[in-house]
Amino acid sequence: MSQKISKEALFNEIKGSLFEFLVSKKLASLNQEELQFLTTIDQNYLKVLGQQDQLVRQFYPEMLSFLFASADFTVEKLSSYFNEIPRAPRLRGKFSQSTLSQDFSEADILIETSQGPKALSLKLNKMNSFVNTKSGGIKSFFLTYFSFLSQEHQENFNKFVDLEFERLGHELHALNDWEYPGHFSFWVSKGKSELPGELNESERDCLKTFYARVASQMHQILSMALNQDKEKFIDSLAPLLGFSHPDILQVICFHQFKTQGSSIVEIHSYSDVIPHLQDVKLLEFHQTSSVEIKIGALDLQIRVKPMNKFTTTAIKINCSVRTKQS
């Protein structure tokens, strides 16, 4: 079981970066531009990719053939979509040498086509799963994405989060018959984990309830925002759906790696999303860590999650989308 979990963790950690590289490399190879492509990648990042490749070959060799096949299939569908083989691929990311505008923050790969340059947001996802589109800090979420709301809403929400976090601290410590000193240093000194997955059942339920209370408050603010100005609310949704810029193209390869089933590649443009935006419905809250918004055929999930450790107020908001045809 431990080995299986380790493999899964390895897969989730590095599949994205290797997949992006293999798709780009395949495009470059088909256009006899492989050398030019490799020179656009920072040498440090090439070393990272090489290390990831070695890890996969050593510990999870069956994943490598899957990634190659998925990349080839994605390139085939991309070429069909454009009626040509896109050329001059360039990887984005913190190690890339791209100076692309922040408006294209979701882009993973830049390509050239006869229609002009295109920015691709590339994902490799399990079949029928939600696709991550946006992730940000909880204490700037409304200011960043629902800027038509007054700053007071964000400030009051932040105070609410801080108070609920204090409540969480008291509740978790009480479960262990300890006094909460106002921070988790004592918790750590007692050998308790700061990772949600390593809590016992009672502690985990307590943490889930905390996230649900925060999500409930988010639901109330979003409901108010929708009622206050539906058009501005709708305009705010595009970045959460992964379209901070209308020229972004979302490319998702849905796979069935474990069952060896066939993959599906979906390609979405901003123009594909526009018809759905007027059909917006904030779904009833169900005491979970997420808020659900129905946007025509799209399901937008706005979820409260820890950055990593749950012992700080560094909480993130993770947005993800699922379409009916997935």
C-alpha cells in the first residue's frame, strides 16, 4: 500500500511538467525545430526535467510510456484543431525564458500558427475529474477576482477567517486535553503532525468543519455579489474558469491510466465559454469545503484548502471546472 501511495504521489508531482515538455518536444520534432526548442529552456529546468525522467524510469517505468502516448495523442488533436502542426513551441513557467505578459498567467506553452501566436493551458487529468484553473490566497480572493465589491467585504472576511482559525486551534488542542497557547508551536513540540492527511479521524473532522465554516461565509459573500450586480459577477468568472485573457486556449487530455482505457482531448477557447456565462446559478451550500457555481454546461468549484500545513492562516482558494462532455 505504501509503495502504491508513493507511486501515486510521484505521478501527481511530476506528470504535469513532463507532459508539457513532451508535447512541446513532439511539436518541435515534427517541425524539425527540436534544437531551437531546447535552447529556449533554462539549463536549470532541463536538469530538473532530466531528474524527473530518471525518477520515472527507475520507480514508475510504465508511466513514461503513458506520458509519451498521451503527448503524441494531444499533439495529434492539436494539429487537427488548427489544421496544421503548430510550430516554435516554448515552455512557460518559473524556469522559462519567456517575457509573456502576466495576462497569460495560465499559459504553459506558447506556439506559432498561421492564425498567429497562441497560448496554451495544458492539463493532464483523470477522466471525468475537475480541472484546476486558478489558485490564490484566501485573504485577497475577493479583491482580486470580485473587485467590484468594496474592500470592506474582503477585510471583514479576513477577520472572520482569523477568528475561525483561533476557534480551530482551541478545538484541536481540546481534543488532546491541551490548552491552546495562541499558536501551534506546542502542538508541534508534542510530535503532532501539521499535515491534514496525518491527523486522526476526530482531528480531521474538526479541520473539515473549519473549512466548511469558511466556505459558508464565502458562499454568503458570493450570493450577495451575484444579487448586487449580476453582469459584473459574470465578468469576474472568466479568470476563475482559466481565462484571464480571451486568447488563452485550454487543452485537456483526460486519461484512464489505471484502467488502460482510451484518452480524450478537449480543447476550449474563450468563445466556447461565452455562451454559458449568462446562465449562472450559485448552488445551495452543503456544509463542505467548497462553493459550487453552475454556469450552463460548466461546473465551477471554489474550494478552501491549506497551502500545505494547516497550522497557519496561509489558506488557498482552489478553483476547478468540469464540463458535461467530460
